[in-house]
Amino acid sequence: MSRITRNLNYSEPIEVEEGVFWVGFCDDESGLHCNPYLIIDNDEAVLIDGGSRPEFPQVMMKVLKTGVNPHHIRALIYQHFDPDLCGSIPNLENIISNKDLRIISEKSNNVFIKHYYVTSGLLSIDEIDYKFKFQSGRELSFYKTPYAHAPGSFVTFDSKSGILFTSDLFGSYGKEWELFLTLEKECFNCADYNDCPNKKDYCPIPDLLNFHKEVIPSGEALKQAIEVVAKVPLSIIAPQHGSIIHKADDIAFVCEKLFKLDGVGIDKLAHNRAGNDSGSIEGLKRRLAQK
Ligand SMILES: [Fe+2]
Ligand SMILES: [Fe+2]
């Protein structure tokens, strides 16, 4: 049964499903809420997209409030290499203080992740056959989503909870924020997101779509990533920004909306090059030849 309830206290860790905790930080001023997640399985734990350096105290406080012993954190998973998820690696390594701690990402991410002054062993997902196994037999599976938004981006599926952790994919900007996305059935056919048929003050859909237009490099990258997600037997989508999508109809709606989204990344800057001499290779050759 879902644990999702209203009136959540964001100063506490929030259990999304049994043993899976949101340990993020709610900042009304930032507009970019970061959502690290902790999975606890018996005496082991894994932290996904652990967060930035400035957010470390709040994240670590929530990790401790779950009751986990930090030394039992076996792995830190980073689904790409940005500082908003990797910035606190040295702080986490200090507190976890476990020589067997492993940092898991994709090999092209690891080229950058090592520059966070990492001292733990770095593993790439292909080296571990795209799976992380707890001693209980529980598995996390990794699926590559290239260029959504980093070349080495991937998503992580926990088959026990049915949660797919998606990093920036399904993320959102926005000062109005709730941990769990709330859509109504009227949202699915809404003609104008700026004029809510339910007269709500805030619609989360424009922020979610605009985030993908800004962050994902192209519509093709977004389409391919949604096709990867569509193959996973998920029941909940947990992104690193924005809100957790936990209702089947909402998941289907958001996936379709993103798959059909126009003007993503460089696509919105595409222009007609015919007759444009100033930026052409032929124009460049002519000018070089004149020197
Ligand atoms: Fe990112
Ligand atoms: Fe991010």
C-alpha cells in the first residue's frame, strides 16, 4: 500500500515506499529542489544522487534520522556528474568512513566524478553488468539514457519498491513545490495551462515541460529516454528535482507529454542555413583564402 499522504513534514526524511526514503531539502527560495534518496535493505544502504555541498548538512541530518548507521552505506550512485548531485561526495565519504564504500556511475561520468576529490573506489555500471545486488538478493538495475541530459546519464530501477530513480529526467523548476505530484483528470485534456479549469493557483505542468526544454539537449534524446523508461515495469518515478510521480495515469500522461514535446534543447535554436553566408563553411574558406 502506498505510504503517500498529505501534510508532509519536509524537515524529516519521508518514506516513499518501505525502506526507500526521500532525504532531500525543501528550499522555498531556490526553485530547484534536490531529491536524494536512501534505500535501506536490512543492514545495508545505498544513497542515490546524494546532493550538493551546500545541502549536505540537511541531507545528512535526514539520512541519520532514518536510523541508518552511516557505516552501513555500501554505495553512492550518481546518475550523472553534475555538482547538484555529486558536490557532497567528500563529505559523505568522511562520515560513511568505510573502505569498502563504492561510487557507482557510468564510465563517461566517472571521468568527471573523480574531480570531486573522490577517495573511494569508482565503479562503472557496465563493470557490474548494469546491476547492484544487496545481500538479501534485492537488485537495482541500471538503464542508460544517453544525452538525457549527460552523455552517460542513466536511470535506476528498484524492483522491490517499483521505483524508477530518474535524476534530471522528469525533473522540474518551480518555486511552488510538493514532493508528490498532484494532477487531476481535467489536467490530461487541459487546453491552457495558464487558465486552470479547477481554478488552482499553480499548475506544475509548464515548469516540468520547460525544465526538459532547458536541460535536455534535443528532442531525440528525450524521446529515446522516454522509450527506455517505457520498457521498465515501474510504478513510481522519483526524479532528482521536482516531484515524485506516483499515480499510473499521471505517469502515462507525463511520459506522453514529454515524448511529444517540441522545442527541446538545441531544437529550438535550429535555423535555416540557406543563403546565410556569414556563418557558412564556404564563407569561412573564402575569408581565410583572402588573408
Ligand atoms: Fe544535471
Ligand atoms: Fe540536476
